[in-house]
Amino acid sequence: MRGGRRREGRGRPRAAWAAAALAQLLLVAWPALSADHRVVQRERQFAPRELSIAVNDRVTFVNADEVVHNAFSERGVTFDIRQPPGTSNTVAFPVAGDVDVQCAIHPRMKLVIHVRP
Ligand SMILES: [Cu+2]
């Protein structure tokens, strides 16, 4: 192989290289832009009972009671999680819209999560 520096101007133009590098950085940084929220199951209620989040945010459900809870949604983002005392589960919300969350064990436990586009 011949030595020596590659001539300037060969390969990708500098602006295109910078744009590609920026795109790659955004791809890597994107998941970090979603936020984490927390909902606590305490005294047989969800706290808060209403929550507004952005698409791709995550919500961690924490059971702070001494009884088993559940959290489920049948519309929009669907899930059905069992929550023994002291446990937590995290759910991602990749779709915009209102999500009604209930506890299957305690029907009065209700939460609405508004997922903004
Ligand atoms: Cu419950």
C-alpha cells in the first residue's frame, strides 16, 4: 500500500459528514429525552389519580400498600400487571391518547394518564 495522507476533498464532503454525525448523536440521545414518572398505590388509591405525560415517557407503578394491587389498561396502551406489596413495574407509553388505568382487585382505584403527542 502507498503511504501518505488522503487528499482533502475526497470522500464525503465535510457538511454531509457533520450531518451524519449529528443524526447519529440524536439517535443515541433520543431515548434519554423521554421522561420517567411515578404513580404510587397507597391506601387503595392511585396517587396521583390523573397524570399528563408525553409519548414515549415511562410510568413506574409502586405498591406502597401492604395488600396486593394490580394495574391494568384495556384501551390505547394496554397492560395488566400484578403488584405484590413493595414491588414496582414500569410501563412505556408509545401511543398518544388517554389511558384509563384500574386495579382489578380494588375497582374504585382509578387513574387517567393523558399521553400527549
Ligand atoms: Cu388494588
